[in-house]
Amino acid sequence: MTTINGIMEVTLVSARGLKDTEIFGKVDPYVVLEYKSQQQKSSTGRGKASRRSHMKWCMCLRGQGTSPVWNEKFKFKVEYPAAGAGEQEQYKLLLKVVDHDNFTNDDCLGQATIYLKELFERGLEKGNAEIPTQKYRVVSEDKSYNGEIQVGITFTTKVETDEKEYGGWKESQY
């Protein structure tokens, strides 16, 4: 059986229209990216709560608060096919958008799910594959719309087989 090991690079670009959970103060969104047991966290964007001050803030810091701009890259190790859970569960990237709070627990603003099986299959055929930067809906636990997040993904493969090579000779399990 051939196993593909590779690297998935996720470019977290921006978000817009995120739900403002703050009564006073500002929304400080960050994103927790999860692929299988791997988890990474983006930096925190900061912005003002009121529309008028938020617009001024956005003009100065370009896209923070309810419309942050990250432009950050994250790398994940990928093994395909993978053993374990059902197919849909194994090949998905979760993007959890969270509002950082200083004195209370952080608030979950929602999440986006990106299914990756087709990306990995194209990577198997060509050695690499890409999902160009596009928008994904951010939804809350009750499935209500809470904005959108913009993400691009690339996958580069390294094919390994069960065969071992000894001085030009290959040994197989069969």
C-alpha cells in the first residue's frame, strides 16, 4: 500500500462580518486551526466596538476587529490515506474563530470546516495541489451565519512505499 506523506500549508488571509460579542470594548479575534491532532493558533487582531470608531480604526490598522487581516501561514503534516475515524472526519480542517477576552473566558464566534479529501487525491496524482484563496462561512453552534473567513491551502506530497531499497535491490513485504 502506498502512503502519501506531505505538508499542507494553510494561508489564513482575513475575515469579515464577524459577530461582535462585546458590549463594551473591542473584538479581538484569533483563529485556532485544527487538522486531526495538530492545532495552531493565529495572532490576535484588535479593533473598536462602535461602528464610527471601528471605521477609523480599520482605516488606520487595515481590517482589525470584526474584519481582521492576518496574512499568516501555518504548516501541518499529512498522511494519506490515514487510519482511524470515518473518511469525512479524517480529512477536514477546522477554523475556529475566537474572541480573546482579558478577564473572562474567550468567546467562540463560530467555525468554518474545509474538507480536504479531494485536495489530497489531486496531490497524489500530481505531486501537489491547491485550493485557491476563497471565502468560507463562519457558523455558530446553532448553525447561524456569523461572517466569513478567507483561506487558501496548498498540499505538497512525498510518496513512500512499503518497499525498502538495499544497495539497488528492493525488498517488498510480498
